[in-house]
Amino acid sequence: MSRKVPEERYRKTFSYQFKAWLEGTKDPFLGRVEMRRQEAPPESKEEKERRERDEEALKARVYDLEHNFEMRIFNRLYRVFSILFCIFLVVMLLAAVSDLPAFGRGENPVNNEVAQRYIEEGLEETGAVNIVTGMILDYRAFDTLGESHVLFIATCTVLILLRRDGEEEQREGRDNDRLYEPKDDVILQTAARVLVPPILLFGIYIILAGHLGPGGGFSGGAVIGAGLILYLNAFGFAKTERFFTARTYRRTSFCALACYSLAKSYSFYTGANHIESVIPLGTPGAILSSGLILVLNICVGVVVAGTMYTFYVMFRKGGY
Amino acid sequence: MHWEYLLNNYEEAVAMILFGIGFSNLLLQKNLIKKIIGLNIMDTAVYLFLALKGYISGRKAPVVVDGVTRAEAYINPIPSGLVLTGIVVSVSVTALMLSLTIRLYRRYHTLDLDEITTRLKREGK
Amino acid sequence: MAFVQNFPFMSILLSLFSGPLCSVLDGKWARRVNTAVIAVIGIMSAFVLKHVSAGQPYVYRMGHFSAPWGNEIRVGTLEAFMACFFCAVMLLCMLGGIRERAAQIEEGKQNLYYVMVNLLLCSLLALIYTNDLFTAYVFVEINTISACGLIMIRQTGRTFEAATRYMIMSLLGSGLLLLGICHLYAVTGHLLMSNIKEQVQVITATGRYHISLMVALGLMSVGLAIKSALYPFHAWLPDAYGYSTLSSSAILSSLVSKGYIFLLIKIFYRVVGIQAVRESKVVNVLFVFGIAGMIMGSLSAIKEENLKRMIAYSSVAQIGYIYMGLGLATDAGAIASLYHVLSHAATKSLLFVAAAGLAQASGGSDRYGDITGAGFRNRLAGVAFTVGSLSMVGMPVFSGFISKLLFARAAVGHAHKMLPTVIALAVSTILNAVYFMKTVIRIYTIRPVEPGREGENPGSGGTGRQSRGGIGAVSAIEVAEAEILPKETGRTVRLLEEPAKAAALVCFILLNLILGLNSDPIVRLIQGGIEMFE
């Protein structure tokens, strides 16, 4: 004989949960993950309509749209001219493309003696098996120097905008984080325990093998950053703060960029003054080869990994 | 101006149309997030165009295999390096624009730039 | 190779290295490092200038490989002089804004401000010296991002909105610039400026790829024009200059747009060749928008009620002057534009620092009603503002007169564009006079203080000047104005209250006078530099 069980016990049984899943009323996070239920802010229909009416009235009053005939005409003309400008731009660009040399042919002007020397003598002059790495870190190293500083300065601006400095603001950031992000999720933690070590290892491999095959500092750094973000998501800020704090980021990025600048200063100075560089090129194909390229890849990788992690942390909480 | 060449160079034509779409989104959309998406489309179109410049049909990627260093065996490596630089720049400015959007939203609770201007005009001239 | 020839490369790398260095120091040390770096780079550029003007322009290899396989920078008299001048202006702007920075930027973020300024200096130097188009693009991006950082370091709603508008406009321009560079690369196959020029001459001789070349030139010009706030694309400028902190406004108005204009001149002369530029229609577009900017900028400035925004609108007009000069597509026009770049850099920063001094004497507000009579409360700032205004209007003795003279000389004798240029110069001079002289008269207006109001002045050290009884004709106007103008909220600022700002103002005035009285050697230097550009 079946007995009627109390309501709370019934909710834990399999049949109740199956039925709820069938009907679509089951909340998969409730009871499993420590997270508040997300609800839309309470606003009745009248309040919403009143708010929208207020905004329209505000705009009309500021710009005086009923009486300002010229303003309306100007707005419309502005949009018409912008659309015409964009169409004109696309037509002009298509005309330019139709005039360009044909796609994928070897006789194009871009395939000239510059590319030829990079391919034919790149290996012996730079020591890198990956010709593109040799090009961006040796032949045209000045561009890459500027580019890593673009990343650095973007991080500085994100820090200016989003870093919470005072006690009050930090508390607010922590509370917001607890409100919207799950904590102690079983699936994430199990997956992270399995995945994060191989991801980090793979990232390190990409950085170190940048001159031996496809790879390099930028891609490897992005992969390491992704691994760190996964670790943070699974285990929370308390565990990540043990090895990655604000000071860590500041010091590692400063050391990496300083090392990069010094190495490149040496290289440019010896190059311009026609002095031979003392750094050996090694045998192509070995890890310790190609002069400064390995060191530069590591520096760039460190900067990019720190930057990716900093972006995520700043967007989420505003502090480390 | 030979318009039939467009049918041959159709990859580059597509890149230009994408550039136009991204540009008009960045210029004309009102929502900030859509503007940022337009910016990304525009930049990606430029990188597509640049990467197409390097391709030569029938040749391989520029990583030296088996010691072959003849110039006829590999595609042009220069555009690949330029695209690498460009992608990093694009990521940086996207992060910057998104943080600006977050700060603006926290303060004004709207993603519409014109509405923010209106409110600023009212707040205090 | 003489050791002095290494200095340009060292200055670029020194400013680049000091960026991350300032990010690990705290605010005070970061400021000292920043000042030291700007001063050292200025001195190094002066040495380079001396060396190059005695000798030849030279090309410096960045790396072990020469062009077209490696990167290069090119150093001539014009580049060295611009580097030295920009360092001097930046140093004075930073000195003038110390008090405002301490008040308006959060404690923990002070060092990040100096990071931005250092990287801005590095990008300016790289844009001045570079000989490679793609390097120029990368440093243009650094310039954009650091300028955005300068605007929004003062975290108010207005600066965020201004920074967002600035970034949107700038990124439009960057996209167009990069697309132009890619088209040029597709057609010529080189990225270094000298190599591109040889290829362009081959192409124009055979007549192939003509449309692509013209489109590439158009894209690059329009992209750089959008970034330097040419007339229809100037919507971000008044808010950005008017509401950011003082040293940001001064540096932005005097230096940031000028790097792009210098790059545009380099593209015209060194990449495409001035001949091809003349045949294209792009210079006409720049010319028309330049004239429109001159007139519309001045008209908007007349309507303004806020001192800093008025000066910002005047910047729109001055950028219009520069593009009008470039639109003439002659050597004389380019020389006039470059001289105006120098003159505007010196004068506009002077105006901003003086305006901050006047606002300081008026209770911190820079609305028109409150700065009445501020010229008597802060004497040095009043004198400096007068000097700047007279220079903008074009009085002889000051630098603005020389630049207007050069523009007029460049326009006379031009085939089609003489009449519009001369008319626009005349009209905009009158408009400039209207709003600048109005402000100068206002800051030296004495207002009567009625006996009942004397005790009501809040927080003032002295009550400002009282009107002497015997000022005959003025007193009638004063009595009439006494009803309209609000209560006087000013205090007298003593001369040595802020030595850094006073020193900056004096040096700016001297710089303006030097440019105005001693213009011949500078014009000759610019002329020689442009000839060396080819």
C-alpha cells in the first residue's frame, strides 16, 4: 500500500523531480548550487509605461521637438546622409577591389623580393623554423614591441575604469559577485580538476614551441589565461588569491615588459651601429635556439596571460 | 574598373561588404553594445582582407618542413604577421569600450548614448 | 655613426620603458619619473637637432636588417625640431596642472595617469620619426588609447560620455586608415615609405591600379582627418576638452591631433608624392571641410557660456585652418600648416592653463558670470590669457600673426583656391576677435560691490576690487550690469601661491613671443625639412 509522504520529502524524490522536469517547472540550480534565484526586478506594467512616457517627455522638453521643426528635419537628414555615405563607401571600396590584382596568384606585387628573402634566408638569419615568428620578432620587431604595449595600456585603462579601490566599493563588488555567480558547482569543479592542468601545460607548450611550429607568445598566453579563468570560475576568488594578486600582476607584467624592452634595445642598438650581436642562434629545430626569440615569446606570453585574467577579474568583481 | 573582376576576386568583395556593414553599424546604431559589435565586424573584415593578400594557391603555410626553403613552396608570410598585430589591437580596444559601457550603465542605467547626452544636458549646463 | 645619432631610438625606448615603470611606482615617484623622462628626451632631441642641422638627414636601422626587410626610422631637422618642441610643450602642460591633478584624480590611480602620459609621448615620438606605415598604425592606436585614458581619468559622467564618443569616432578613423594601408600594400607590396614611393612612381607611370591608389589615398586621408577632429567629426571635442582635468585638456588640444596631422603630411610627401596628391580630389574635400570648420567652430564658440568649452570650440576652428592649408596642396601651404601646428600647440595650452588660473580665482567655476573681473584677482593668469587671445586673433608680435601671414602668402597666386581662402581667413579673424576679445574685456571688467553685499561673500580671502568712484563712462554700464551679474565669488590669487603654474605660464608667454618675433629661422627650418622629406 502506498502512503502519502509529507511535502518536503516528496520534493526530494525522483518521481517528483521527473514530473517537474517534464512539465518544465524544475529549476536545475535550486538545491545544487549556492546561488540566488534570478528574477526580473519587480515593476508593474503601469510603472513601466510611466517610465517610458517620462523619458519621451524629457527628450521632447530638452530638444523642444514639437516646436523645433528644424531639429526634426536635421535629425532625418543626418540619418539619410549617413546611410548614403556608407553606401557610397561600400561602392567605392568595391570599385577599388575590382581594380586590384587577382587573388592567389604568385605574380602579384605583394609577392616580391621581401617575402622571398623572408622565406629563403629566414631560417638561417633568425634561426626560427616558423617563418612568421621570425618575421614578427626579428625582422619587424618594432611593430611587435608597440603591439605588446597596446595590450598593456588597454589593461591600464580597464584598471582605471573598473578597479574598485575603497573599502566600501570593494564590499559592494564582493556582494554583487555572490549575487550573480555560482559557487561550489560540482560539475565545474570536477571538470576543472581534470582540464586545468592540461590546458596550462598546453599553453606553455605553445609559447615554448613558437619558433618551431605554429604558436607563439600571443596564442600561448591566451590559452594560459583561459585556463586561469576556468580555475577561478570553479574554485572561487579565495583559492585564486593565494597565487595571483594585484601585486603579482603588476610585478610580472613590469618585469616581462622591461625584459622585452631591454632585449629589443640591445638588438636595435647593435643592429643600427653595425655591431655583431653576441647572442648565438643555435641549431634550428632545438628549443634553445633562434637567439632572443624564445625569451621574447615567454615575455609576451606572460603579459598576455596576465592581461586576459585581469580583464576577466575586472569585469566580474573589480578586484583580485 | 572592370566589374567582372569582382566575380573573380569575390573573397575580397565580401570583405569589403563586411567592412561596410561594420562601419555603418558603428556609426548609426544607438545601442552601445551593438556599436561595439559593429566595430568588431569592421576590424575582422579588414583582417580577412589582409590575410587574403598573402594566399597563393597551391602552396603551404610558412613553417619550414623537411628543410625546404625555396620561395615557391610557401605562401607570403608578411600578411599573417600583420594580422597578428591587428587582432591584439582589436581585442584591446574592445575591452576598453566594454569597460566604458559598464561604467556608463552603472551610472545612467541605459545603453543608449543619445539618452545619456540628453540627461547630461538636463543635469547641468 | 656618431653617438648622438642613437638618441631618437633611445628617446622612443626610454618613454616606452617608463610606461610600465610608472605602473609599479606610487603617485609621487611616478610624477618625478615622468618629469625627468620628458626633460631628458627634450634635451636629447635638442642635441639631435644640432647634429642634423649641421649634417645630413639619416636613416636609422631598427634591427640587423635594412629596408625593405627590416624596420627603420628616419631623422631630419624637421623631425628633431618637432620632437624637441613637443617635449617642451608637454613638460609645461604637466607642470601647469599639478594642483588640479592632485584634486581631481583618485589617490590609487595617480600613477596610471603618468603611465598614459609616458606612452602618449612615446607614440608621438614614434609617429614623428617613423619610416614605416604599419608601425605608424600601431603607434596611432597607442596614441588613441592613451588619449582616451587622459580624458576619462577624471571619473565624472561627462568625461565618460566624452571618452565614449571620442573612442567611437577614433575607431572609425582607425578602421579607414588600416584599410587604406592594406590597399596600398596590396598594390605596391611594401610597407616602408621610401619603397612605397618608388613603386607608386612605377605604377603611375604605367597607369595600372590607378583607382586602387586613389581610393587608398582617400581612405587614409579621411581616416586621419576623422581622428584629428576635422569639422563634421568634431562632436566629441568640446566635451572632452572642456571637462577633463587641466593637463589633459592642454595636452590633448595641443599635441594629440598634431601627431596625426604630421603623419598625414608624411603620407602626402613621402609615401604618395605631392604630385599624385594634387591630381586626386581628396585635397579639395579637406579644403572644403577645413573652411567649414573655421567658420562653424567660431560660430559655436560665440554661443558658449563656459570658458573651457569656448576654448575647445576655438580648437575646432584652428584645426580647420590647418586642413585648409593642407588643402592648398602646395609646399607653401604645408609650411603654413606646420607653422600653425607649432603656434597652436603653444597658444592653446597657454589658454587652458590661464583659464584654470582664472577659474581658481573665481571659486573654481569657469562660467562667464563668475569669472568677471578675474584678471585683477589673478594677475599673471589674466596677462597670459590676454597674450593667448591676442595671438589667436592675430596681432603682430605674437605667433598667430605669423601663421595667418603664411596662410595668406600661400593662398595668393593659387589658381582656384585664392579667393575662398582669403575670404575665410578674414571672416574667421573677425569671428575669433568677437569671442576672444569679449572674454578679455570681461575678465578685466570691474564691477561695483554694493555695501549690502560686502559681508555676504562666502569663503573669500579678499573681496576683490572695489570700484573707484571716478570711472566715468564704465560705471553706467556697471550699474546696469550689477542687476544681471551674480554675486561675486572670487578671491585674490597671489603670484607665488603655485610656483609651478606661474612658471609654466611665464614660459608659455615666452614661447609665444619667440615664435612670433623670431619666426624666420623656424620657417626656414620647416622649409628645409619639407624639402628633405622627398
